[in-house]
Amino acid sequence: MTAKESKTWHEVTVKFLDFEGGFYGLVASNGEKYLPMNLAKEYKLPGTVLKVQGHIIKDMITTQQWGQVFKITDIKLIKLGKAKSENTF
């Protein structure tokens, strides 16, 4: 990882993926998928839009097998998502 990579801001949308026990992933505006290791609870709402900085962790295997493992080092909220309603039809 270069210093430039760690300072790049990525605009991402938080997604809840309902497999492997359920987990939150980040989908970047360019389609890249990131599996965040340290996403704060207040941002774990589907549809939340964030700008994040961080780095990819290459030597880690996860049970999710989805996206690149990503450690967030800085975060900015753009738009908060909404909790999924239990009573949707």
C-alpha cells in the first residue's frame, strides 16, 4: 500500500447482505466491494452513503468471502440510511 492509496477517499453505500449470518458491506460508486472490519454501529443502516479512507487488508480470510477486507481510517457521513421496517409489504 502506498501513502496515496491510504489518502484516497471512496464514496460508498452501506449494504446489508443476508447470507453467511448477515453482514454489512460497502459498495463504492465505481462498483468495488469492501468488507469493513470496523464500521461504526451508527452507520450500519442500509442506504447510508459515506466517504471513507482506509486500506485493504490482504492477508485476512473471512467467512463472508465477499469484497476486499477493508480497515477504515477516516469516515465522513454524507447521508444516513434507514432501518429496515419489520412491517413492509
